[in-house]
Amino acid sequence: MPRKKQQRIFVYSCDYCGTKHENINCGSDYIIYASGHRFCKTPDCWSLYMKQKKEEENARTLRNEEKRKRIYGKRIFSEEEKEKRKKVIAKAEAYLKELRGKL
């Protein structure tokens, strides 16, 4: 009598929720394969995963925008800082006039 061939059973887990599925009897819980990830259909893990990624991307762009504004944006000076800057600029202009006068 010939030996019965063994059948391989692959167990996959959802990358979002972690539930385990066998490839033989997945049924309606079949797994969606997308870009190397596996997701369940019943709790709709794919759309939840995409929503989470989109929120992370929006948060990242918001942080980058705030950083750009902080670095390149116009700085608002207080009155004291404005007076100090005017004094420094006046000293620098006087020094430049002195140097030009020597030439």
C-alpha cells in the first residue's frame, strides 16, 4: 500500500492584528497580500493599516513644516532685542565708515 503524501499547511499571521490563518481553510478570512504584508479581510485590517500609515505621514509632514517655520521663518523680536540690534548695527556702520575713511 503506498504511503499517503503529506500535505503542507502554512500558517500565516496578519501583520496588523496578529490573528493566525491556515492556507487550507481560510474561507472568508482570506488574507490580502500587498507589498509583502498580509492582512485579514474580516476586521478590514488593510484599511486600518493604511489609515494609520496616512496619519503617521501627516504627523511627520506637520513636524517637518513646524521645523521649517522655526528655522526659516521670520523671528519676532521684542522691543529690547530690537534696540540691541539697532545699537549693534549702528556700531558696525560706524566701524565701516572709519575703515572707508582710512582708505
